[in-house]
Amino acid sequence: MKIALVGIGKIALDQHVPALAASPDWDLTATVSRSGQVPGVLAFHDIDTMLAAHPEICAISLCLPPVPRFAAAVAVLRAGRHLMLEKPPGATLSEVHVLRDMAAAQGLTIFATWHSRMAQGVAAARDWLAGRTIREGRITWREDIRKWHPGQDWILDAGGMGVFDPGINALSILTAILPEPVHLQGADLDVPANRQAPIAARLQLSQGITADLDFRQQGPQTWDIRIVTDDGTLVLRNGGNILQIDDRPVTGGDSIMQEYPALYDRMARLVRQGASDVDLAPMVLVADAFTSGRRHAVDPFEF
Amino acid sequence: MKIALVGIGKIALDQHVPALAASPDWDLTATVSRSGQVPGVLAFHDIDTMLAAHPEICAISLCLPPVPRFAAAVAVLRAGRHLMLEKPPGATLSEVHVLRDMAAAQGLTIFATWHSRMAQGVAAARDWLAGRTIREGRITWREDIRKWHPGQDWILDAGGMGVFDPGINALSILTAILPEPVHLQGADLDVPANRQAPIAARLQLSQGITADLDFRQQGPQTWDIRIVTDDGTLVLRNGGNILQIDDRPVTGGDSIMQEYPALYDRMARLVRQGASDVDLAPMVLVADAFTSGRRHAVDPFEF
């Protein structure tokens, strides 16, 4: 099946392009980007031109930041093509609801991806937790914004989600592995005096689960989830890629390079089945934290 | 059918109690409140005691503020009773999702009410807009917080929603009357330097609709929605209670006293049908405004 990639930035070149090159299902036929391109692939600057020129491209994958993504997504669905969205699937919940309803009305596939759910330890963690009772849990998601988002002011601006840009990956894993739905009970948001979005957050969730999200981590980076049950303790490390039960390694490895191939494999199956997958649970928890959380002004931040 | 009312404050005494007294469907059998009571009705201080003592009470209506409401709602559903919620139905979206799923799993009715949707002009406005094309719209919702919420610090604290506490009434009407779903495109939130929640907000919605919400109005209060279509202009005044088309009065009146009787009538029908009604569209727009809106510090506010 022919596919086009829109938004040729770091994540597209690092993950999407290699995943598509190795895929038995997909042929990367075109790209759309202001400046980026992929050697050997037709390059467009404008999505509407591409859609009109290539009716044989049946699916479009969007790697744009959340704010400009909606207009492109509407163009894709209006042109009758299947749609795959990077995380988070939009800048707001209400716009993703619109996309979901548009796709359903036309019988098109829409896939709101959460790449961390494809990490190597996640499926085994979900299976192990099924039937066990959660006693408490702890998310520790601490990374260096200067390393991963150098100079990207938009991420700390209104709509940029701040520390929830990485933190939503943890929430996407949590909501995939817990046997029962989780809800937000409280949140504290640390917002730099010169920015709009939080640079750190502490969440209190139901089932005794807390989250410590921080974008100011220096030195070793931490992406861990620890869940204590009535029958043992589970730890997911390295963004869901390493699973340990009661301190014994179970599955996984350091590499995150299988996450995007798994997403494109799932997209191919959804298209063939005429199905969609839009699970907004991680985004609802973030919206709840913004709505009900207590803001604390912290030191101004400069990249 | 026997019903209990939990949270005997101003809204319960002004609206819920008279509506129940006049209802052909409901018998107000008990109240639960720290200090409030209703003459001639059994009064409890604790919801669990009331639920255990009166298995014949089949439905519970909660008039508590959003934050303490969730624990009471869980107690009601665990006790196998039908549940009616004042607006907004919770402090967060994720907790309302939990309630909705709990009620569905037990075959119980849950009704997340939006009293402004029962205002006298709303149904006629929806019918008139059906089939017409929206060109633009304007919500103007300006009221005096000191008049309606004297000394209620919680409303400007984290989780209190600020000006969205009244503004969500406008959004509940808008989402009920528009032929197509609306989504948030941008928001500016004015937050007093000594408070957590916005005291004023300006929203940009799709379909060319804007909203001007302000809690600092003095003098005349304004609760108006104006929708310009390709075939005439609709104005709802007085919180949805007066409908004008092209400046001619169509229906309605000043009184809001029919809103709560209509809610209890609908609750009775839902219980008899074994159905539920949980439409979170107004709350999603508020969560979107908190998540993606730009905050502006404004003068400190004291009641």
C-alpha cells in the first residue's frame, strides 16, 4: 500500500522512514515538508497538491507538531485517505473528536498512535497485571529538555504541553497495562515564570499511583514505571522497553527501534480490517491535570 | 419513585426542592448534608448511613461541588442506585468516565445534567438551526461573581474552573443547538495574580464562533448567544430562556424555573427506560481551554 509522510523532521527521519523502508506492507511514495525530504522519494511542499496528484496513495502519516496537525488531518480525510497520527493526536480533545467522527462517517481508518505502547515490555506487563490487584504505583519520567528538544520554545508555550510531551508516553503505557481504568485525583504543575506550560509535574492518580514528571533532569535519564501488586512488583524501565518482575529481568532490551515498525504493522492491519484505533485516555489525563492542577511559579527557563 | 438529595445548599433549596415537590414522578424521601435540611424530609449527615437505612430510595441526586462529588457518586453506584449529577458532572473528565463505566456495568442510570439545556428557547433554537449553515457566532456570558458566588473562594481555586463555572452553561447550550460539532481553536485566560482559575476568558471556536466570558460584570448581567446563519440570525438571551430570530421574539420568557422540573422529568424517563445520558462535550471544551489556552496575569481579586 502506498503511503505519504507529512512533516519531515527529526522523528520522521529517525523513526518513520526506517520503519517504512523495512515494512512489507507500505511503500513510502511521497513526502510533504517545508524543507525536509527523503532521498529517492517524491517531495512536495503542500499537502493538497500531493493529495490531488497521487490518488493511488491510500494513507497519510502525519509527523507534524500538534498545533498545525489538525488542518492537515482534515485535508487528508476530506480527500478520502486513511490517517495515522503521531502522539499526541491533536492540540485539543475536541479536535480529535471531530477527526474521529469524520473518519467514521466516511469509513476511513484513523489511528491515533502511542509509540511507547509498542515498547518491548508493555504487552508482557499488561498480561502479568491482568487478574492481579494493584496496591500502589510510581511513574518516574525525568529527562533533559535541552537534550531532546533543543531550542524548541513551542513545547513550553501554550498548547505545547510542556513536560507532558514526554510524560504522556508514560501515561500511554500506564493506561495500556492496568486492568482497571485510572483517573486523576490531583496535580501540581511547576511553570517557569517566563513560560506557559509546566516544566515539571506531580500527579496523584487513583489506585495509589503517583507520577513524577520532570523536564530538568541532568545526567542519567529516567523513564520508569513501578507497580506494586498483591502478588509481586513489576518494573518497566527505559520507556517500557525493559520489564522486570520482582527484580528479575523478564523481557526486553535497550533498543526502541521496534516501536515504529510495530505502529506501521498495526496501521496496515487496521486499514485491511476497515477498523480504527483512537484511544484518548492518556490525553484525557493530561487535560485533567491542566484543568484541575495547582500551578506553582518556578525559576524562568532558557534553553 | 423515591429519591434522596445530597448537598443542601443554595441551588438545592432554590431549584431542586421545588422541582421535586411539584414532580408527579418523584418523592423526596431523604436529604444528606453537613448542616442543611428540608422541612418534613428525613435528614442525614452521612451518605453511607442513608443508603444503608433506605434501600427503597432508588435514585440519588448530587448537588455537591465538583471536588467532593466523586466519592459520593461512587458510594451511590456501589449501593446499586441510579445517579443524577449537577453540572459539571465532576472535577475531571477521567473521573466521569469511571462513573459512566461503573453505571453501565451495573445497568444503572447515570444522568449528567446541564440545566441550561432545558431553558425555554433551546429546543426551538436547535430545531431552527437544523439544516442551516453557520456563518459566525458569539457567546457573551458576563456576570458578577460577588453576586452569585459571594465569598466562594473555591470557585477561583485549582479545580474550581473559575469563569467556566457559569461559562460551561453557555457551552452546554451551544453544543446542544449546533447542527455540527464544534471544537476549540484557541483560548486566552485572565487569571488574577492571587488565584488559580481564570476570572475571564476569550475563546475561539470552530465555525467562526467566539466566546467572551467574564466574572467581573457589574450592573446588568448578560447571558447571550448570537448565531448568524446563511438564512437569518438567531439570538438566545437570558441563559437560553428567550429566543429571537431576526430580532423578532419567538418563544420563551424571563423565568428559569422550568429548567429543573425538566431535568427531573428526564431523569424519571431515563430510569424507566433503563437508559443513561452522559454528554461531556461542554466539559471537553473547558478542558481544552485549560490545556491549550494562553494565561494572562491580571489584578488580584478579593471578594
